[in-house]
Amino acid sequence: MCVPIYRHVCMHAMTHKLSKATRALKLYPSKMIQTLSLSFLILSLMFSIISISTANSNVYVQCSQLNFTSVTPYDSNVNSLFTSLVDSASICNFNKFEIAPLNDVVYGLYQCRGDLSSPNCKDCVSNSISQLKTICPMSRGGAIQLEECFVKYNEASFFEEDDKMEVYKRCGPSVGYNYDVLNNIDGVLAYLVYGNGQYFRQYDFATIQGVAQCVQDLSLSDCQDCLSEASRQLRSECETSTWGDMYLGKCYIRYADHVINKGMEKMKKYVEGAKKDVELVKSDAKSAKEKAQKAEIEAKSAKEKAQKAETEANSAKEKTDKTEKIVGEEIAKNGFKLYISYEPQISMPPPCYYVSHSSPCYW
């Protein structure tokens, strides 16, 4: 567990890791050892809860309905806070800050899963802040819960709130009244509530896997109380579900039947594969239809060409018949006129009559 002290120091190692700009901010140690709250319910209608599901595995996001303007002390403080949170996450899985160098105080914290490495914690916090800036631009407060970390900031202090109110829940499909499974779920949840006495808890029994976590500045007894309430609400609202998640203001508890879920995942993959096969058949049918349409167009074109050739042949025949008719009529009217052309005749000597050898011929 990392405990924030003066100048954003998280244990002694924090001194050399934070940026100069972060270390230069004025902090108030007496106000920093306080409690985390995930809920904005104390602000009544000032916050809206947006449930989303994205590629970054968001659970929920909260945005204050009050905004600030850019280039103001509060804007500067929020940006400094975000820098501090990311820097701290490279060392600690939890930390909180109060930043007020120019008045307009802003309070903020982050918390990563207890089994998350420091690099992954930093990446998760950085990703959370990027999404907060996008989803809650210029908001005076906001909170985001991802699968692996939580980030929250606000203009009012929320560190010491005793918050066991439900923030978000989700329940899987029902297994019916399968008492073996339901008893196993109850056993896992009981261990998560009363088990190892740590802020981050994991437990597997039979086919059920469970995980729970409290805000790290709670006392262990307060953590147990929070998890007990979370477990009670979870069993009440996700009574026979194969899996369920319950997020309260200061803790969460989750469970899942990994065997049933694996079976459902297998069935889901089978259905997805069947859908792909159907799409492939549709694609082949579409391709065959397009080829048939193309062949039909080509056949139609060939037919049109044949019809054109036939038309031209008929036209030629009509012209021939017309010519023959005209010639026939002329012959019938004037008779034959035969024209013979003679080639020029070559002059030849008259035939030779033989008289004697001395005078063979005479003319």
C-alpha cells in the first residue's frame, strides 16, 4: 500500500519519480490521509451516470454537470492533478492528492487492482484520464471505473465519505435454482467478505471465481462492512446469475462461474461460427446470382446481335428480291439485248498454195 505524504511522495521512492512540476505544488498533508468514495450521490442531481462498454473495458463513467472554463486556476489544477496521478501510478497502486496552489482546490485519486503491475497500473490510469477528458470535457468533477483501475476527481473533498451506496451493478444469465452452484457462490462471497483481511481479495472454489477490493484508506473493519453490504446487495439483485458485479462507493465484489461461462463462450463461438458459415453461403449465393445475371445479360446481348443479323439478312434479301423484280420487269418489257465485245483481229497472210520446191508458194 502506498501512503501519500508531503509533496506527493508515495513512500520514500516517490521523491525521485514525480515530475518537478508536480513536486512544486503546495499540498496539505493533514487533509490527504482520508477516504476514497466512488459515489457522487452526495452531490444529488449534479452528476449523471453513464454506463458504457468499450474496447478499453469500461464499467461506468460519472461526469459532473458543473463545468469550468479553460485557462483558469481550476483548469490548471486539474491538469496538474492528472499529471500527479499518472506519475504516482508508476510506483503505487493507490494514491490521492489535494492540489491548491492558486485556490480553486481540486481533489483526486486513483486505485488499481491489487494484482496489477506498476507499468500496467500507470497505463490504466493514463487511459482512464484520457477518457475522462473526452467523455467529461471541462467538468468540475468526474469518475471512471475500468476493469483494472478507478480514477476520480472533484472540487469538493470526498476522501472521508462513508459511502456504501450502489454505484453500478451487472448480472449474468440465470443458472436457475442449481443449489450446488448457488451454494458455491455463497461460499466464495463469504470468504471474500470475512477471509484474508486484505484490501484486495481473490478466492476460487469449485467452479466459482471471486474477487473483491476496498479503497485502501479504509480501515480493515470498514472494508469488511463495505464488502458485506456489497455481497448482500449482489446476492439480492443477481440472485441466480452465473456471474455478477456489485460496485459500491468504497468497494466492489465480483464472482463468476468459469465453467458455465466457458460453456457459454464455447456456444457463443459456435453460434458465431455458424453465423460466419451462413454469411459465407449468402456470399456464395450472391456471387452465383451475380454470375447468373451476368450470363443472362450476355445471353440477351447475343440474342439482340442475332436479331440484328437476322434483320440485316432480311433487309438484304428484300433488296435482292426488289432488284430481281426490277430486272424481270425490264426483260419482260424490252427483251434481251446481248452485247458482245470483239477483240481486235490480227492481220494474217492468205493461205499458201504449193507449186514447187524452188518456188514453194505464191500468192
